[in-house]
Amino acid sequence: MPIRPEHRYFYPIDWRELSVVIRFRRAGGRCEGCGRPHLRRVHHLGDGRWFDPEFECWRDGRGRRLRGRLMTEDLLDRVRTTRVVLATAHRNHDTSDNSDANLAALCQRCHMLHDRAEHQRRRWFTLFRRKAMGDLFRGPYPAN
């Protein structure tokens, strides 16, 4: 994932090389959260379950094989295809801590789930700021 320009100074100069080592040498080109392979098209159901063509089985959101059979009529209208891209994430959300134990190779889905609380906090802050700017320049909101 690209780093925003305002956050670039939080990362070390050799971040790209460090990210490549984590994603491809340590993780072997697979997500450490769910096991999805890098730069492959994956069939999934949108709830974390995905088809692993290498082992010809369905897996859950954590990469474990599903034991029960999936009903084919249930799958036909729900199957979607996504291209998986790995990114390196900080487990403790501290960009200055670049130890191996703190870094993880995660796909888009796992990375979004990992950063969920931070995204919710930023969303709340953005909405709060917009409302405050509206109060400041347009007066109080009308009662509906």
C-alpha cells in the first residue's frame, strides 16, 4: 500500500527493502493472516472464506481448511474474484518499531481488519471536524 506523503517521515529510508524481506522471504509470498497468495486472483465469498486452488479446498478467514461442504446453489450468486496484494503492517501500529516480531505480511482484507479501530477513530475525527467547521461558519444545525 502506498504511504501518504504526510506519513512518509515516520518510516525508515529502507522501508521498501524491509517490506520485501518480510513479504517474500519470511512469509513466502502469502498473507500471514489468512494465507492468500500474492498477486493471484482469488475466488471468495466476501465473508473471509476463499478458494485455495493450490490445495483445491475452501479456507476460512484465518487460512484453515473448511471441513463442511459448501452448497453449490449458495455459492453461485456470492462468489467474487479479487486480486491479492500483500503489504507489510505494524502489529502494534507504531511505525518506529520495525523489529521482525512487530511486522506482518498481510493481504488487503487482513490489513483492513487489523487497522479497523484506527480507521474508525479517523472517521469519527473527520466527521467531528466537519461538523465543527459547519457550526463555526454556518451557525448551529437546524433541528429536524
